[in-house]
Amino acid sequence: MDKLRIMSVFGTRPEAIKMAPLVRELQSREGIESLCCVTAQHRQMLDSVMDVFGLKADCDLNIMTPSQTLSTITSKCLVGMDEVIESKKPDMILVHGDTSTTFAGALSAFYHKVPVGHVEAGLRTYDKYSPYPEEMNRKLVTQIADLFFCPTQNNRDNLAREGVTEGVFVTGNTVIDALKTTVREDYVFSTGALNELDYEKRRIVLVTCHRRENYGEPMRCIMTALRDIAAQNEDVELVYPVHLSPVVHEAANKYLAGAPRVRLIDPLPADEMHNLMARAYLVMTDSGGLQEEAPALGKPVLVLRRETERPEAVEAGTVAMAGVRYDDILRMGNELLRDRAAYERMAHAVNPYGDGHACRRIADAIEWHFGRRTEKPADFAP
């Protein structure tokens, strides 16, 4: 029997972190030929993840250009995928989450009548402009996909409300699988600034802030609140790996550069980020992935957004919505830094996102879908 040819398509750092363990799981299956196509929507940050996980792309579209727009990303992906699909002839294309690469990869597969598997399916805010463009990307991919790999039961319920009930699997989130391979107690950072931190005497607050919908006034409020949290808590040090976006760089330098106990550093490779998170006291972020990663490491998360497509963590108590208003961020940050009981409640809540076996479930589901496995894989349940 011929091997199944399964092509994973991704282009950004967060996608790569979550797809890398799945690519490796597929590579380990005797009945699967695992192919990896990267768009390089984010070139430098993508490459660092590929290096960490020891992955090499079979196809590299290399689309990134200075000041790229959503339109140029999507159009270049579509054109580039034409040749890739024609030459590699995959049996299924896997896309992840909600980026422009995700949407373009799924749309190109549809144009070539290749089935699509959507990893991290079913996340919703029900506001098409927040997060932007991610919410619309994932909704559009839902209309194209054939298999849906949902991290949680809540994600499956979202799809059911939209009439999608066939080909749906609850797998847990692949990022938990990734953490199992990257976080180590004896880890030594290659980023010198992180080795200089005093993790015994300082409480490290890990910060990320980069989302498009936070550009402008929300980002000003977020960053001034972060600056004042550091100023008001002498045993706290904020560490902020600043996103490569010129807009984010400008804001970080304007509001945070030179502030007491605020350390601005370059973006980190995946293993560095995961190990810094494991040593941090608290995470404050507008990222999606960190809302899943930090709870797996027992770290409370304050979300610097108006909404989240990951309500499971809020319901479980590992994540709280701080929003984008200065007063709310300052109050909630200080509460977790000063109220030990409030901190412990969040730190010890149950992580709803997985047990480290999501990739195995996804690979099993693909084999079952193509008739290579007789037993349908059981759903993940926290």
C-alpha cells in the first residue's frame, strides 16, 4: 500500500511551534510520507523555530518582503502553492490556526481539490475584526476543511453551532506536546541577558504585546501600565521580547525604553521563550499561544486584549482578562503581585489544553480517515 503523502503548511513562528511536534509525529509513522512546506510569512522568527526542532522544509515559498500587507501575503501564498501542490501531489494538506498562510494554504488546497485538515480548529471570538485578521481567517478555513482537530470540547461545540459535525476530533493542543520537548530544568540560555537575570531574588514578569488591534491608543495604555507595574513593585522585573513589527518597536521604545526594571530584548527562539516562561512568575500578553503554554507551566496569565478565543482557560481560572485600559491592567497586575492567595488560585488551576498527546491523536485520526486504521481515536478530555 502506498504511503499517505501529508503536507504541513505554515509560515509564522507560532504556527511552527505548534506544528513542529506534529510534523515529527507524522515522520515517525511508517505509513505516512510527511512533507513540510513553509511560506516564510515571518522569515527570521520561523527559521529559529525550525532550527530548535530540527526541521527542514521540503518547499520554501520565501514570501516575506518589507512592509508586506495582508493582500500580498495571501496572493503570494496562493501563487506559490500552485507549483508546490502540482509537484508534490499531497493526499492531504494540514494548516494551523488562523494566519494568512493558514487561509491561503487551505484555499489553494481547495482549488486543487486536495482535502484539508485544520489543526487548532473551532476557536471563535465572533467579532470578525478582533483578532484581526485571525478571526475571519479561521472561519473561512472552516468552510474549506475536511478534518477538524479541536483543542477542546468548547471548540467542537463552536463548530457544531455552525453545522460542522463530521470529521471533528478533540485532540488537545499540540503546543503542550512542544513544551514537553523544549522545557528543561538544566537549560542554559543562549541569550546573555536571560542568564543575567536573578530568578531567585526577582519575580520575572514575561510580557508580549504585538497584535494589530492593539496598535495606537490600546498599546499606549498597555505599555504605560506595564511601566508603572514595574515601578511600583521593587522585586519585579519585566522582560519583554519585542516583536519585529516596526509599529511595536516604536511603541516599546517610546513608552518602555529606559524604564526601571524593564528589560527590552530581541524576539526569542521557541526553546528560549518556553524556558523563560517556566522561570517567570507571571505572564502578561496579547498573544494567543501563550494563553495555552503558560497554564501548562503553572503560570497565571493576564490577557491584554478585549476578548479571547480561548475561554476555557478563563473558565478554569488560569487566565484573566485584563483588557487594554490602563487602570484595569495596573490593578490586576498589582493584585497578582501582591495578593498571594489570588496568585495561587490561578497558578494551581487545571490546564484545559492538553496532556502532551495531541499529535498522536491527530496522526491517528488522519490514518483512520484514509482507512489505514480501524479504530477511531478517542477524544481528549481534561
